[in-house]
Amino acid sequence: MHNFKELNIWKRSIKMAVVIYKIVSTFPKEEKYGLTSQTKRAVVSIASNISEGAGRNGDNEFNHFLGVALGSAFELYTQLVIARELELVTSENIEPVLTELEEIQKMINGFKGTLNVTTK
């Protein structure tokens, strides 16, 4: 079992969630049940799956949850690009967020590579 509170990928994912919540709070009200809701779910899923996987019984399970977190990170990236294209957020404001998200994606993928995963 890993202590997720010590993992930099978890810490950075929490910070990302705070940033995203602030960004989507500026989206139009008609997006509340659309892009806003989906974006919030995706960003929360990243940190949540990292912590859930860390609490599981072994590296195989942790690897699975890191995969889910990585998928959510890619989903979030897409949603942010859509928001930019819809001009819900400026390129100037979203580019640093996208860059940080790419770093989190790389960190998750790199961490997956350190786990002692067995194949069946």
C-alpha cells in the first residue's frame, strides 16, 4: 500500500482540481449540466483514482486505478480544449493549465512504470 498523501502526482492533481473549479465557475449557466459538470467530474477523478489505487492491495490494482486517472486526465484535456474553442476561456488563461495537465499525465504514466505489475 502506498501513502497517496506523499505522492507528488496526487498533490498536483489536487491543485489542478482547485484551478479547474475556479475556471469553470466562469462558464455560462447553461453549461452547468454540460461541460462544467463533466469537467469537474474528470478533474476530481484524477486525484480520486490515484488515492483509491494507492489504498488497494497491490501494485496490479494500483496500476489499474492509475490507468483510470490517466484516462480522466486525457478527458479533462479534451474538455479544456473544447472550452477554449468555444471561447469560454482564453488561450492565455488555459495554456498554462494544459501544460500542467500534460506534466501530470507524464507523471502518472511514469509512476505506472515503477510499479511491480504482473501480467496474467
